[in-house]
Amino acid sequence: NETIDSEHMKILDLVNAVDGAIRNKDETLFARALERLEETIRIHFSNEEKIAQAIDFPFDEHSLEHEYILDQFREIKAQLAAHRGKWSESVAEYYYEFLST
């Protein structure tokens, strides 16, 4: 699907933007890029679900994977809030662990 493929490319670009912010220790860019990544992923998940429903594709297991990923974003945001929105090594480490799963 062209829409899904395009969204995957955008998600990869945003993952790279978050990575760049971490490497440069840019707190402002990190928080902003993370928010954009989360929003893009939410839209992507919604689009995937609509497509799956339209073709009567069983989506329950995949939906659980989506919930797991969104839970990880909530945890990263909670860690950011605990650091008053500031980038920290622990938040970056958690983000990288999340990406590797």
C-alpha cells in the first residue's frame, strides 16, 4: 500500500531526527522530534487498522503490538516529565532500548 509505505518512510525519518537530537544532546529538538514521531505513529496505526478492517484482515495481535509501542512512548514521556522535559542519558537509553525491541 502506497500510503503505508510512505508513512513508514516518514517514521524512519523521524526516528533519525530523534537520534540526531540525542547525539547532539539537543533537549528542545529531542522533545519536539519525539512528539512528532509519536503523533505520526498514532496516525499510521490508525490507517493500518482501517485498511485491515476494510479487507477483513484479522488485526487483534497486531493491535496489541501497536498498544505496546504506544505504552513505550508513554513511558518515555513520563521519564521526560520526571526530568522536567530535559534530555537525559537515562531517557535516551530507554528510547534506544525501545527501538531495539
